[in-house]
Amino acid sequence: MLLADLLDELPDGLARQVFTHASWSERRSDSYTRLAFLGDSVLSLAVTAYLYPRLEAERFGAGRLTKIRAQAVSGVSCRAVAERLGLPERLRAAAPSAVRGSAGALVGTERVLASVIEAVIGACYLHAGYERTAEAVVEAFTPEIEGALEHPVDFKSALQELLARRGEVVAYEVTGEDGPPHERTYTVQARIDGRAAGSGSGRSKKHAEQEAARVTVEQLELQG
């Protein structure tokens, strides 16, 4: 995998920062948070630049492109790529000995792994430049990009259609916000005719709503 090769090329200082959680350092600037902020933009641009010339303008307008890109680079997608790269193991190994026992639960979360893969991308961009990094990003995310193209997911629409047949309506309520402004995680509660239903979290309110809708759809399917 090209991204793995770029990761192995990183200078020691950048590589150390990529695998430093904010709670493991006295200075936040020593952690991966700033790199993740940069990598998020590089990831979005790389996937957008890959999709734009390959999809017919008549069939793929801006709204549809936005949904495809959002699915391809979602927290779920980032976690999958991070796991293929073996980042949980590398992050766990980088944990200070004092917290290594509890690091396992931390490094397995979608939020952390999504941030780490973005930090990897940000560090690779600083080290190798945009062209090499973008090529590596597209290769790493190809399964997620293809999945978004072949099986686009819009759980909010699916839930709305399901409830319409039952004469019910859904609304979404933000019930929690966590993290600094550049690394915010939102929690959203789906409510069906005022009743609490599924809850979901995401790095944007829209993604959290999709997660809440997904959980609600699964709950309703289990109830028959």
C-alpha cells in the first residue's frame, strides 16, 4: 500500500507526533490533532479530485458528489483504512507505559482511528507533497470509494420513507458535543413522534444524524 510506504518514510519527529494522543503529552502541539486537521482537508481534496473527472456531470451533480465523498471519507471509512494499515497496533505500541493498560480501549474507537489516519495523511503531505500523498490516499480509500459509488447510503431518507408508511415523522436532536472546535464529536438522538429512538455520534452533525438514523432503521427492522 502506497500510504504505508509514505508512513514508513516519515522523519522520526513527524512519525512520533502521528502516534501521540493529546492525553499522552503535556503540550497539545506534540499530539496528532493539528496533523489531523491538515490531513482532513488533504483527504477531502484527494477524493474530490479523483471523483470529479470520472463521474458524468449530468448524473452526478454537486449534491450527489457531496454524499458520495462524505460516505467515502466518513469516520467508518477512515477507521477501516486505519485498521488495514495496522494503525491501532502502532498507536498502542506508542502509548506511554503508564497508560498502556488502558490504551487498548482508546485506540479502538472510531473517533481516534479516524483522527490518526487523517494525521498520517497530514504528515505525509508535509513530508512528500500533495501529488504523492493524494495518489496514496486514493489507493488506500479505493474500497470505500467504490462502496460509496456502488452502494450509496442515505439512512435518513430510508428512515423517513419507512416512517411515512406508518404515518410517523422523525426529528433529530443534538444531545452532546465533545472535543475541541477542530476535533468536535457530536451526538444526535433520533426522535419518532417525540419518542427517543436511535442515537449516533459523528464528527459532523450530518454524520451523527446519519448514524442515529442507521441505528433507528436497524431497531425498527428487528422489531419487524
